[in-house]
Amino acid sequence: MRNFLNLEIWKRSHQLTLKIYKATKNFPKEELFGLTSQMRRSSSSVPTNIAEGCGRNSNAQLANFLQIGTGSCSELQYQIILSKDLSYITEDVFNDLHSDVIDIRKMIFGYCEKL
């Protein structure tokens, strides 16, 4: 069992989740159960799956949860693009969030390779 709190990928993905909550706070009310909810779920899925995988007792199980996390990163990446295209976020916010999600996905792949 690993302590997810010590993993940089967990820390970074948690920070991204906080940024997503902040960025979606001012989305249109009609998006509350649409894009706002989807982005919050996909972003929180990444650190959640890292934490759950760390609680498992094998590298194979951890790798499986990390792969689920990378899928959530891809989902979030599209939702960030959509948010920019709908003018829900600025170009600066887009660049920050998009860069973070790509970095986190790379970190997860790198961690998987070391297992």
C-alpha cells in the first residue's frame, strides 16, 4: 500500500481539481448539471483513482486505476477545449488548465512505466 498523499501526481491532480472548481464557478446556470458537473467529476476522478489505486495491494491494480485516471484526463482535456470554444473560460485560463492536464497525464504514464 502506498501513501497517495506523498505522490506528486496526486498533489498536482488535486490542485487541478481545485482550479476546475474555481473555473466552473461562473459557468452559466444552465450548465450546472451539464458541463460544470462533467468537468468537476472528470477532474476529481483523476486524484480519486490515484488514491484508490494506492490503496490496492498490487502494482497491476494500481496501474489499472492509473489508466482510468488517464482516461479522465483525456475527457477533461476535451471539456476544457469546449469551455474555451463556448467562451466560458478565457484564453489564459484555458492555457493554464490545458497545460496542467497534459502534464498530469504525462506524469501518470511515467509513473506507470516505473511500476
